[in-house]
Amino acid sequence: MSDSVRLDVWLDVACLVKTRSQAKELCDGGKIEVAGVRAKAHRLVRVGEHVRISLAPGVEREVVVRVLAERHMAKVDARRLFEDVTPAPSPEELELRHLRRFAPAPAPPKGAGRPEKRDRRRIERFRGR
């Protein structure tokens, strides 16, 4: 067994993300930090390093690498690959998460996105085509 593994592979094997490609996207988006520094997917991780994952706005997870693995295994065994050292959320943070469940997502502004067929026809008539 080697003394280091690619970050995206380890995140996938440890079941911290669903797929290796999702791990790569998180790394490319700057959502993964190793030892306090933004990490790329090809970075090699070693035992004892701290990995911080930003899953969503305000939702972060911090783990310490305990065991390295390159091959998939049962989830029960995969949870032994890391130690979760994420601090517990404060009561205010828990209440905010609870309230966000009831707040609907804001609707996109009218006219945002691709025009519908009717709108495209109006645009073409306006341009004189």
C-alpha cells in the first residue's frame, strides 16, 4: 500500500462525495482545502492531514485522514478511513437551518434563461427575418 493517494479518489472511496467526478468538480470549484490550502483533485493526501469540505453555503465538514485506500469498500469500512472533527453547530445555526426549510427558493426573474418558442418568434419578427 502506498503512503499517498489522489485527493479525488480518496474522497470518493471514503464516501464523502458520491462520485470521483463530483470530488473533482468540488476541487476545481475551490470547495476542498487540505491543511488550510485550496487543493486540486490530483493532490496527494497522506495520513494525518486535515481536509475541509464546503458542501453548501454555511455547511462545512472537516475530517482527518486516518487510513488511505484506493479501492471501494463497504460504507461501514469506508467510515473508518477518516475521523470527523467538524465542530458541532451552535443553537442559532441549527435554528437558521430549520427556518430555511420553510423558506421557498426565490424564483428566477422573468426573462431569465433561454427564450421560449413564442418569444423567439417575436424576436425574429422584430429583427425582420
